[in-house]
Amino acid sequence: MSEPMAKILQIIPADGWEAMFEDEDSVPVVCFALVQGTDEQGAATTEVRPMASLGEAIEFCDDYPNYQGVTRADPDLLDDDDEDEDEDE
């Protein structure tokens, strides 16, 4: 979950990943963020957290109580663009 003192150290693209939410459709993950923060005892923590366009902003998926995790998107859906390029040649 987000913390007031959390700091994003790095982000990487998340092509092909989806965030799953209970009782809702999956949404594409925009990026994974390497986040530095502190735990309840004040010790430094570092974790990788998925981010998606939820509402009007890009937010941490795990801030939502119905978040269930991430999964790879259907590879057949990802390859559609590649097939279109091959047909043009």
C-alpha cells in the first residue's frame, strides 16, 4: 500500500501485463515501479509495485482493496499488431 514517505526509484514498462481486480475486468498495467519506503517498525523497504491507469490518473494497483494480482495478457491479443505489419510487406 502507498505510504506518505514512499519514493519511486525506477519504473519499467509493463507490456503484456494486466492487473486483476475482484468483480471487475482486468486492466492493462502501464509500468512496474521500484518503490522505497518504510515498514511499521521504521525499517527501509524496497518493493516492485504495478501501476495502471485507474480513473483519471496512473495509480498503484495494490492501493485498491479489490486488487488480486497481475497476470500475463493473452499472447494472441498482443501479436495482432505484428501480424498486420507482416501483411503489409
